[in-house]
Amino acid sequence: MNELIYTVAFYIFAAITVAAAFGVVTKSNLVHSALLLALCFIGVSGLYVLLQADFLAAVQILIYNGAIAIVFVLGTMLTRRSSRHGTNDTEVNIPSRVVTLVSGLFVVVTLGVIATTPWHYSSGVIVEDTPSLLAQLILTDYMVVMEAAAVLLLAAMIGAIVLAKGVEE
Amino acid sequence: MNIALLTSEIAVVILALLIIVFDLLMPRQEARRSLGYFAVCGLLGILVYTFNQHGASATVYHGFFVVDKFALFFKQLFIVATILTLLFSFDYIEGLTHNTGEFYALLLLSLVGMMVMASANDLLTVFVGLELMTIIFYILVGFDLRSSKSSEAGTKYLILGSAASAVLLYGMSWVYGFTGSIVLSEIAAHITASPAMLLGLGLMLAGFCFKMSIVPFHMWAPDVYEGAPIPVTAMLAMASKAAGVAVLLRVFLVAFADLQAYWLTIVSLLAGLSMIVGIIVAIWQTNTKRMLAYSSIAQAGYILSGLLAADAAGVKGMLFYAVLYMVANVGAFAVTTAVNNQYGSDKIDDLSGLSQKSPFLAVVMTVSLLSMAGLPPMAGFVGKMYIFMAITDKGYFWIAMLGLVMSMVSVYYYMLVVKVMYSKEAKNQQEFTASVSLRIVALISLIATLFIGIYPGPLAELANAAARSLW
Amino acid sequence: MIGLVHFLTVAAIVFAIGLYGVLSKRTIVGILMSIELMLNAVNINLIAFSRFITPEVLTGQIFAIFTITVAAAEVAVGMAMIFRVYYDRNTVHAARLDEMRW
């Protein structure tokens, strides 16, 4: 029974993710794309729950939906022109068939790789209490990376302010 | 655990934070020149300190961050490049923006990113260091708020760079998934030639080649180099590229050494293509920065070809070349800055008559360009020789031959620039001025290029020691 | 039975969709969105590997946390850059970025 629920949930979330992602790149209105992007992020966080990464699922909703999707909507609103139709057209100069072919080929190759690779599955115990273990690892083993990421956020903030503020006359 | 190993990185971060604070405290109208001097002095102190770390070969926490001779070599290269870049660009930066303090601080923070990359011993640290450096460069490339070229260059770099990062990251995820680890030495222990591993390796190679602007992942370089402010272009060409080399070397020679049979052929093709495209297309350029961009693509090809040897001799050649390329570029960009300060543009034509107006700068430019072309007795000749000897030993004679032919061709277009400086009449009779610090940097570049070319022993010794610490 | 392979397949499809978007979209905002899709695909990959290959050490989850951090920084800078382009040219079409050509 549990197995069935898990399977059904996986297919629902996978379908949401893929369909929304497809919508993001095919919709011709940027606002629609941004909202579909948010939906896609929700689908992905559902997949994280199924993978027992509950903390990551929460982070995904908070950061991607709460911050990144909102920034995209904001950016779209601030940079749109009078007509809102055709704000996110697909390139016509590049032959779109070639691009489709390249992307399709990429999927086929990757699926082939997934199918033929002998994965080393681990039979280890799955960690239940992920937040505390994550916190411990980040503040010990991965300390250098954490500090570097903090510096990165500071620098990105300074830079974004300088760029967006513009020239003072 | 040994936090002391992080001292130099922490010091640079503190220096950057101090500059931000001082920038806020200083009165609005006051010139920010003092902040620049402060940054240079601070970096000099840190440079001296890094010599203290020599001989150490230790890691912070489970091998995630390693300080060895290889890492130190690159860190010192980055710091020297930053110091020289700051020195020759004081005037330029003050004319560029009112946000001078932020500019210096961001430049220093990107230096931190490079230093983290040089020491990174696992894929996660590699990735975060790389992004720290690259994201700051997106900002710096677009820093000239009055120029639409600058924002165009910044946007192009951001889009292509982020896409390349995503590809690199996807590759890393496959490598991690197959080997179950992100630490380079453990990856090496679990590696086998499975499809997932090869896919990951290919994607990662593409990502790194983008950062080093290797053909066919070079399309961003000319536009970004042309649109960016000159000091940023200089840092992109010298330090960012060297950081890419540092990471590439460590990842491919430590983690992927067992799969050599698969990546050597691809690397040889990429290196050959870069030499050809970089040098042929450069001939038609009319903008100095764009010409230097194509030249940097070719130089990246030369540096990458050293990887074909996959032994200490090849790595030594690459490290040696990275240094002499940095030294030569400092000279070329310093002269470009001086000319830009004078005329406000960077056309090759603007160099005309430089030999009468400022004979010294004309000589510096000539020596730098000829060093990149690889003419003796300049340093470039020795560097090319080291690399070609190392790869000929391993049977890549054709790459060495191609490199030789291409450097002959490159002499032609470098000579075109020299001809403009020496035989064309100056556009006007305006007095040519260049600041003292810029002249000092140009002098350092000149002396270093000739010194390394005539007496390569000491640097080769250093490079050799650094290369050996990888094994 | 849903296993590693299923999650990797979803990730591969999302990544390819993102790749398609990067190559074919005309506005800079659209391209940035596609890049976010690619990064999300990477995160699915990482977390799936973390669950099935190294469940006891969570390496993949930590990697994903940093990917999300970097993505957020990238979007912030990207949006600021888009505002600059918009001020300069009153458009966010990638094809209008054509001042420099070889």
C-alpha cells in the first residue's frame, strides 16, 4: 500500500515538475513563465520529500519560491513594455529544430548513461534527523565552503546594489 | 583541523571589509586614492606572509582544503597580479566610477575566490570558489555604469557563465553519484570508466574550458574583454585564467588520472583548436583589448597543451607559462590603460606614434607582445620550450609543431601592432602623461620578462617544486 | 518500485528543457529562468544520489544547499544587470545586445 502511494506521489510530482518546466520555456508571456517556474519549484520540492530530504524541501520552497521566483516576477514587471504579449518569445533566427534536436539528443544520451551505468547502491542507514546532521557537517567539515558562500552573498549584495542604483548625477 | 592554514584568505577578506568600512567613513568628496594604496599595502603584507607557509603541506578538515606548494604558487601569482593591476589602474578607476571603494573591495573578494580555488581539494570547494570568483567578475565587468558596452558585456558573461556553471555542476553531480564522494583523492580511488563517469568528465571539462576560454567555449571572451573596464579585463586574462588552470590541473591529475586514455585526445584537440583560432582571428582585430582577448585564447591553448604530458615536467611548463603570461599581460594592459587615460578609447590606432610620445611605454608594449609571441630572449620563448619539450617526450609531436608554426604566425600580428607604434605619426601633439605607479608597473613587467627569459632557473625551480607537490 | 533511475530521468528531462530554453529564448529574463531549471535538475540529481548512494553522510544534500545559495546570488546579480541593460536600451531582448561584433 505504502509502495503504491509512493509510486503515485512520485509520478504526480514528476509530472508537475516536467510539465511546468516545459511551460516555462514554451509560454510566450514572461509572467506566465515566472509563475510556472514557481510551480516547477514546488514539484521539485515534492520530489525532495520523497527522497527523504525534508530540510532541503523546505529550503527549496523558501528560497526558490519565496525569493527567486518573486525576483523574477518583479524583474518582469519592472522591465516590461506596453504590450505584455510576446514578452518571452522563442528565438526565430536560430533554427529551432536544431536546438530541439540537440536537447533531445542530450536526453537520449543521458538516459542511455543512466541505464547502462552500474550504480554502487549503498545499504547504509538513512538519516532521519537531517537538519541537525546537516548543521553539524556545515559548521565542521564544510566550514571553508560555508565561509566562502557567505563572502559570495555579501559580494553579490554589494554588486547588485551598485549595479541597480546606477550613475549618480 | 587547522584554521591557521586559512590565514591568508581570512586576511584578504578582512582587508576587503576594512575598505568597505573606510569607504563609508570617508567624506563624500574626498578622493579614494588612499583606499587603493591601503589595498596594495595590505596585499603586499599578505604576499610576504604567504612565503611563511612554504613547506607546509596540510589540510583543513578531512582533506577538503589543502595548502601545499602548488596552491601557494598560484596564490602568490594571484596576489601579485592583483597588486600590479591595482597599481596601474588608480587613475583609470577614479575616472570610471564613484563607487571606487566597492570596486577595490569586490576585486579583493574575487581574489579570495581564486585563492580558495587554488587550495580546493574537493568538488564542492572547487565549485563555490569558482562561483565566488565568477559572480564577482560578472559585477566588475558591468561596473562601468556610463557605458552600454560594459552592461552588454556583463550580461553576456553572466548568461553564458551561469549556463557553463550549470553544465559543470551537472558533470560534478554525475562524478559524485558514481564514486560516492566529492573529495578528489577518494574519487581517484573509486574511479572506473563507466558511462556516468565519462559523461560527468566530459561536462566538467566543458565547464572548465569555458572558464579558461578554450575554443569552442571561447565565444564570450572577445566581447567581455572589450566591454569590461581595463583592470577587470587584465584580471580576467591573467588571474581568472590561471585560477581555471589551477583547478583543472588538480581535478584532472589527482582525481581523473586513471581515465587519461579518454581525456588526453580531447584535450589535445581543444588545445590545438585554441591556438589556431586565437591566432588567426586576432590578425583582423582593430581594438587592443579585443586583440589581447584573442591572444589570450591562443595562450590558453598553449597552457592547456602542457596537460598532455600529464607529468611533473608538463605541469612545471604550465605553471611557468602562467607566470610569464601574467607578467607580459601586465605590461600590455598597463600601456593600454595609459593610452586609454589619454584618448578615452582603446583602438589599436590610438597606439600610433607612441614611440615618439613615450618611448619607454612603447618598448614595454613591444617586449610584452614579443614575449607572448615567444621570441627569444623574452620569457615566452623559454615557457613554450618547456611545454613543448614535455609533450614531445610523451609523443605529442604534432601539437608542438602546430604550436611552433602558430607562434610564427602570431609574430606577424604582434608586429603589426608594433609597427603602428613605431612608424605611424601620432594623431595629435598633446603631451603624453602617465602616472608614476603605472610607469613602475611597466618597468617591473619589462625587467621581469627579460629576466625570466635570460635567466629562467629560479622560476623554473619554483614551478618544478610546486608541480611535484601534486603527486 | 521507484528508484534512483526514475529520479535521474526526471532530472535529465528538466536539464534538457533548461538547455533548450537557454539556446532558444529571446529575452534575458527567459534565459535566466531556463538556467534556474538546469540548476534545479542538478539538485534533483545530487539529492537522489545522496539518498541512494551515500545515505549516511548526506554529501549530496550539502552540495545542493550550496548550489541553491549560489543560484540565489546569481539571480540577484542577474536581475541587477538586466535593469542596467533595460536603462541603457529600453529592452531586455538578448538579440539587441549587438554593440560588439567581430
